[in-house]
Amino acid sequence: MIRVTVFQDSGGQAEGIACVGHAGYGQEGTDIVCAAVSALVLNMANSVERFTDDGFEGQEDEEAGSFTFRFTGKASVESRLLMDSLILGLSNIREAYGEEYIAINVKEV
């Protein structure tokens, strides 16, 4: 199962995300849930880097199936939109494939 933690401030704005684990949907190498989650989170991070001036810290470990991303300062409107889009996409994957493959939790920081 992929466990997603969305880090939010007291106003409900996403400040970062952490994903860990593998979905286990189908055979290794053909897991469309893992592929979809990976594509969404990496695209969000790449988009923040390319289209905004916002600072962030990120780390990934493909073997462990982990990815972390946090803004190092106040996120711009554009970055917040990218994060909201990521969360929507992850939620849609959970709805389509089930909570046994992806769990999403929110943690106030």
C-alpha cells in the first residue's frame, strides 16, 4: 500500500507531501497504481521547479518507494494550485482503485 501524508498549515494550505510504499496492484513492473502516483508526484515537483521561483526540498528512494517534498518558504499561488491538483489526482486514484492500494492522510504542521 502507498501511504500518502499531506502536510498542511492551520489554514488548510498544503505545504508538502510524503509518499511511502508500493501499491501492490498487479505484478511487479506492471503496477499501474504505483506508476500513476509516481507520475503525479514527480510531475508536481518538476512543475514547481520549472514554473515557479518557490524553494523546496525533495527526496526520493525508488527502491523503498518513498518520496518527500516540502516548500522551504511560503508557497506561491501557482505552487498551491499544483499541490491541490496533485492531491485531487491522488484522491481520484484512491477512489478508482481502492483504499487497499493508496491511503491519504492529512497532518497539520
